Amino acid sequence: MKFLVATDGSTEAERALAYASDVCDAMGGSITVVHAVDPEVYDEGGTEPISGLSDADRRLIIENVEDAEERGLDLLEDAAAFARELGHDVETELLYGDPVLEITDYATEGGFDTVFVGHRGRSERTERMVGSVAKDVVERATVPVTVVR
């Protein structure tokens, strides 16, 4: 079986990788971890309203796509190191574009059997303002998706 795990560096994404690792142990197969860099967010500051001071600070700190790429590669290396601690060698892939579209397209085109994503459990109000990648992946995916909190 082929498992795809999306990461954003959050604790919830790490939990999703740990859960995928457990399932992989039980069923056999391979794990690929992906992170998506959306160049529009960094070039234009994003299309969503700023949700608070931390969001404003994050947008001000990230100056360009190259910084986002470097951060994404670091996140993937951290995920690979965590997977090795769990006893798995994983493939990693840095994707470019809207995370929802890229993750779901990659899953379909790569022939993955399932996708694992973390979900931060934001309030309903926050989700209405900034959206939820996990929710949108569930709605768009053509393969089963496991959401881990």
C-alpha cells in the first residue's frame, strides 16, 4: 500500500505521520511525506484576510518563495527524521501551488491508496475566515483521507 502524509510542521501533522506509520506497520507498504509551498501566498501576501497578529508577523517574516522553499525542505527533513525514529524510511516531495490542489492531485497521480493529514481543530469562526486545508483535502480527494487531531 502507498500512504501519503501531508505536513505543515505542526504537532497535528506529526501525529498524522505517527498514525500513518502505525497503519503502515500493520499493513505494509510505503510512506511519502509532502509539503506544499504556494508561491502566490509569498509573492502577494496571500488571498485570505490576516487572521491575527501571529499571521501578520508570519507574512512579514517570510520575504520570498526561496525562504518558503527552504522552510519546506527543513519541514520535510524533520518529518523524515521523525519517521526514521518510528522505524520507517520515507520519501519526501516538495510541491508547488495551492496545498489542497497539489496534495490531492499528487495523491491521485501517484496512485496512493490513502492520504493522512493533521487538523488543528480551529474554532468554527476561524475556519470560516481562513479555511481548513484538511477539510478541503477531504472534500476534493479521490482516495480515502484520514484526518488526525
